[in-house]
Amino acid sequence: AMLRESGVPAFFRGVGVPLLNSVLMNTVMFVVFEEVRSALPDTTGGALAAGAVSGLAQSLLSTPMDLLKIQVQLRGGHPLSILRRLAARSGAVGVASTRRLDEHA
């Protein structure tokens, strides 16, 4: 039914956002880890703290990206226009929140 109604592109709707998210998350994780690691003592505790900060930075970016991915997959459309609509409706904090998705519709 999906193929008949929307064609082959429907199977790939929303794929660009997860790919971008993957590249962004890996970049953030390694860059933040290395920067924090170089500022801390060369100990196990320093590595643990750098990993924690790196994970926090990654989480702060991945929540809005996951929301955007889901909205693109559910509603279709261009990711930037969806992001603008979400920001206009909920503000920057709303875009980064984990509230129910139907509140963002």
C-alpha cells in the first residue's frame, strides 16, 4: 500500500536526519572527549570525567535530532521547515524536551 500510494521515495523518507545525527554524534563525542581529556589529569578519574562530559554533550544534541527524525518520518517535509515549526511552537527548550510527540505536532 505504501509503495502504491507514495512510491519508492516513501521508504527513504527521513533517512537524511539519522545519517546526519550519526556523523554529528560521533564528531561531538570524540572532539569533546579529547578536549576535556587534555584538560584533566592523566588518570582513570580524568578519563571517566571526560567520558561523562562527552556523553552529556552528545545527549544534549541527540534529543532534538531524534525528535526531528521522528517528525520527518511521520509527517514528511523538509527537516529545516519542521525544525522551524517546532521551534516557533515550543521554543528552543521545547525542541530539546522529551515531552510526548503529539504535543509537538
